[in-house]
Amino acid sequence: MGKETVKIGLIGLGTIGSGFAALLKRNNSYISENSGINLELSKVADKDRAKLEAQGFSEELIAGDIREVTENPDLDIVVELIGGLEPAKTFITEALKNGKHIVTANKDLIAMHGKELLNLASEKGLNIYYEASVGGGIPLIRPLKHSLAVDKIYRLVGIVNGTTNYIFTRMAQDNLGLSDALIEAQKLGFAEPDPTNDIEGFDAAYKLMIMSSLAFGSIVERDKLYVEGIGKVTYEDIDYAREIGYAIKLLAIGEKLPEGLALRVHPTLVPFEHPLASVQNELNAVYIEGDAVGEVMLYGRGAGAMPTATSVLADVTEAARSVIFRPNAGVIESSSSQLPLIPIEEMNTRFYLRFLADDRPGVFAALANAFGDEEVSLDMVIQKRRVGNTAEIVLVTHEVKEAAFRKALDKVMSIEAIKPEPSMIRLLS
Ligand code: HSE
């Protein structure tokens, strides 16, 4: 077999884009020897032309206009690494209309408009590759799309945001505050350009939507997903969790139940013996449970330039194979359906609750009544004296419907001796 050359256009020279360009240069001859395919970066575009010049791209390589990439008849693959919905969606649509395969790390776009774009790709006999959109360097999309697609996956639980996992790790190990830990994560290149998406859980929610579409064959509307960020979790919670045998992680959880899909993103107490509890720093992991396969955990670097660039380059190589060997690759995931979503109030969960209360007779009796009335059963109770006559109470419930727990919590908070602003975190069951 002779060597074939596949031409690539790259849009976006930010952290991941620069990492991809560097990795392509570094590993190109190695890939060529192994696969017989020559990958050639033929055009690069970024709204900041000075950035391209500073990175040493020649005049010939630099696109003066985005159409030199999206409409360029010489290019086979367009790699979109600018992120966000627009103008990325327009650029990808134009590139598909002009016959290019797409490689992207854009989780927002794939989560929100993946089906529409994949349908367009399918119509054109093209494909969209998005391994880098979830879990950085961890092969996750391909296993879900291929290896595990033959099994009935009924649950996936993931640490899919490197920034928040890094923040929790630093809070637990070094008592660093959330904002200091976030600054570190930003310096290390893990955080999104606007870290609100990391902290508020939206980044993890987009990733959960993508994984669910593959694992459960169901497209989910973003607004229907329960998403809670990490902003309210404090050292005290991390310390108490440790005392009772748990780590706190931001989890994306998806379950296929007889009534529909239970999907949510929230901080969660994870028992130390669960493999996800030991996933530290920016590392990500997704724990998947399937009917025949049992448990599978995919683990690795979920953020950062070079790990994510590895996934992009792997996709480019797969797209290049498609260009050479299988022009009509087809796209199975665009045929997803829409299963009913179970509202968070209907989900069964265990809860951790921490609050301050006046330390006087009758408080525990009132608490017990509030929980008892709503049939919330307590599994664990800790009380410690804080200042003067104020006690800190931490309790963990058995599994209960969220709506019942919320009713009980309202009753608890109406007890005069209980101070406002309790800390409430769900447990992984
Ligand atoms: N901001 C993301 C994270 C980067 O922290 O995981 C990868 O999507």
C-alpha cells in the first residue's frame, strides 16, 4: 500500500489547538509509519492572527478568511477547536456542506446540536468525531460507541470535570480555598475560558448528555437535567465526609431505570472503597455498569492540552482512514431516541446534612419527629459542640425519595433551634 496524504484544516489555536498542532508535528512520522497515512496540516485559522504568527506558522498556512478552511477544496478534514456554540456551529455546518469530515472537542455544541450536525454529516456521507469532548485524553466515546454498544448499559457514574476535581483535591489535601484552587487550575490550563461552566456543573452536564446519548441511545434536553455546582461545599463538609468514610466529588450520574432516565450532576459523597473516590487532581474517570460486561472503569487525564490533543489526533487519524478507505462511514449515534427523564424529586438517594443548632433539650426529639413524619430514616448522626451553646449536627439518611427528604428538611428548618443554611450533599448509593 502506498502512502496517502490527508489534508487538515485547523480552526482555533488556543490551549488544545496549539497542543494538537505540536503533537501532530511530533508524532506525524510515527503515525505515517504505522498507518500508511500522511497527515498534513494545510491551513490554520484563528481570530487572533498574531497568535498564529507567534507560533511560527508560515504565511502560506495561515488562513486570511475562515472560508479558506471551511470551503477549501484541498482539505479533507476540518478540526474545530474554538469551543462554544457560535460561530463553531456555522463553521462546522459550512465545512460539512463542503465535504469535510469534522473533528471537534466542542462538548457544548455536540451536547446541544450533535444530532442535527450528525444528521447533516450522515446525509453527506461524512462523519463527526468528538472523542476529545468528554474526558480529555481518556478513550471514552469510542468504547461507548463501539465496544460497549453491544451490551445494555444501565448506569454510568463519572468524574468528568478536571477543574472541580482538582479543586476538591486541593481543598481536601491542603485546605486551599475554592478560589485559590481555581486560580491554580486555570494556570494549569484545565479550566474553561469562563470557569462558571466548570464550577456550576454545566461542563459536566454537557459531557453527561453526550455519554447518555451513546450509552442509553437517548438525547436529553439540557434544561431538563438536574445540575448543581460545587460552590456550597466547604472544608467542614470535606472533613466530616472523611470522618465517616467518604470523599466528595462532583459526579455526573446517568441511570436507565424502567421508568426512564435518571440523569443528574451534583457534588456527591463517594465511599472510600469505591474506585472513583481515589481519582485525584484533574484526573477523570467514568465507571460504567452493563448487563453482560459488568463494571468497566475508564480513567485518565480529563483536561489539559496534550492529553486532549491525543484524543483529537486519534480522531483525525480515524477520520483520515475514513477518507482513504471508507468514504461513507455512516453515523449510528444520530439515530438516538428520547426516553422520559425522571425528575430529581422522584429519584431515590441518601443525603448528608450538616447544620448548626442550639444545644438544648428537645432539639433531637423535634428533629426525629420531622424526619419520622416524612418516613425519612436516619443511618448516622454526629453531634459536636461548636461555640458556646451551639452544636453542629451531621446526619446521613438511608435511601429516600428526594421529594420526601425535601419535605422533612423544610420541617427541620422550621424548628426554632435550628440555624439556617444547612449543607446538603447527596451520597452515591
Ligand atoms: N474545563 C474542562 C475540565 C476541560 O476542567 O474538565 C475539559 O473539558
